[in-house]
Amino acid sequence: MKLTDYPNRVGQIYGVFIAIALIIYFWIAKLFGFVNIPEFRLFNLVIQTTGIYLAYKQFRRTHGGSLHYFRAMAIGFGATTVGTGLFAVFLFILFQLDKGLFQSIMQNEPLRQYLSVYMATFAVLTEGIISGFVATYLLTNIMDSDQP
């Protein structure tokens, strides 16, 4: 049995995949020097939406093509919360270890004098969860789901 075949853990497993993709994207952004450009954060939404969509497809595959509306919402919310939460923890640890990186990122933020590592990672967590919930809602309504 593969890791992705656990039917009751689809949201959690794909949440970890989302977190890994977000971390890889962060390192790519840092490597190529566009980590300080806030507009590139929109790609985080693409990563989350893709992860949620793949979680839905996996759930359908393991459940004979069936995906109820409220189950889809739970899977999407779970994947979003796990993925964004793990990414925020990663950023918190990284910013605690590398204060120079934190200062370089906060240099372009409008409220930089009020931001601490705690507030910045909480803002990332909040932004990620809200955008993931919106993506979940849209995907669940766009996709063909069974009626509850």
C-alpha cells in the first residue's frame, strides 16, 4: 500500500505535499532573488489549488469515483490547514535562525516597524489559510461532486 492510498488521510497527506511544494518554491525564490517581491506570492495559491485538486482526484480514485460535497470541503480545508501550517512553522524556524533573511524580506513591507517574526509568520499562516479556503470553495463548486 502506497502512502497516498490511505483514504481517511488524503487531506493530511496532500497537505504535507503542499507544504513541501511551498518550501521548494520559497528556496527557488530565494535562490533567484525574487523572494522580496510580494506579487510572486500569488504562485502560492496555484500550488495550494493544485494540491487540493490532486487530493480530490486521489480521494475519488480510492473511493470508486465518489466525492460528496461536504467531504470535498473537509479534504480541502484539511489539506490547506496542514500545508499552510507546516509552511508557517518552517518560516518561523528559518526566520529565527537567519535574522538577516528576515530583515531583508521585511525591508519592503509597509508596516515593517510593527512586524516581528511571530507576526510575519502568523500573517503568512492567515493569508495561506484564507486563500486555501477560497480555493477549496471554488474547486468544490466547480468540480462535479456527489450530493450529500
